[in-house]
Amino acid sequence: MPTVITTSGDATANSYASVATATTYLDARLNSSAWTLAAVGDQERAVIEASRTLDRLDYTGWRVNATQALSWPREDAENPDAPYLAATDTLLHFGITIIPTRLVDATCELALEFLRAGTSDVAGALPNAGIITKTVDVLSTTYAEPYLRAQGLARYPRVAALIAPLLDGAKTGGLSVVRV
């Protein structure tokens, strides 16, 4: 079984959430039986794989040090959940040892989705993405145009909503989130 290492900024860290953290988070969530029924080894692999997937994104700020294994913690990363300080006209930033709660929660959500998928590779391309019409005997199914289907993390709106404010809009081509 893999060993989940969640030490902030560590060169061997491989997950933003421990199995215990994910269990606590998912215990309070509906429809999380795929997590509770999974073996501990599968739960460990799920949080590690979820962290790997989330780690490929472009976040605001920059890594605290060159030896850290994961993208977080980061320097100069604005905290979207911190109060705006009108007196100084600034947003508060995450501390250089902080892993955002949003990222931990997104890791738990994505780990659950990996376990729900079973043997399907949720990070892979959709197997029927190119199908427009499928006929089997007298039954016919027409699928949405492939370009209309959500791809990547967009297939998981909970995950996307959690991490969106942490992403660097300039690098991702998205809109920056600014609190006023």
C-alpha cells in the first residue's frame, strides 16, 4: 500500500489530504458510499491520484521552495476567502506553510469521484466522445456533440468550483476572481 504524506512543503509529500481528513470530510457528504466501502489502500491511492491531478494546474503565486514535491504551499497567493481590507486596499495572502482548505476539500471530492468511477480512467478521454448516433437493434441513442461535453475537471463541478479562485487566470485563460 502507498504511504500518504501530507507534510506541507515536504520533498516527499504526495497528497493534499490524508485518508483521515478525507473520511471526516466525506462522512458529512451525501452519496459518498464509494469512499466508505473502499479498502484503505484504495482510499490512499485515490487521495494521491487526486492530488497529482490537481497539482498539474496553474495556481496563483509561486512555490515556496524548489524542493517541495507539490505545488502548494505557495508564496504571494491571494486567499479568496479572506476579508478584503479596505483600509489598505489589499487582499490577504496565504501563509507560506498553508495548504488552502479549498484544495484539501477538492482533493477529497476528486478522490471520491475516482473511487466512484471504479475501473474507468476519469482522467482519460471519454470513451464515446466521438459518437453522435448509436443504434443497437431497434434502440437508437444520439449523444451530444463532443465539443459540448465537459472535459477534464469541468466534469466535476464541485471540484472546479472549489479550485477556481486559486487558479492563475492569466495562465489558464480564465477570468481572475476579484473580491470588491
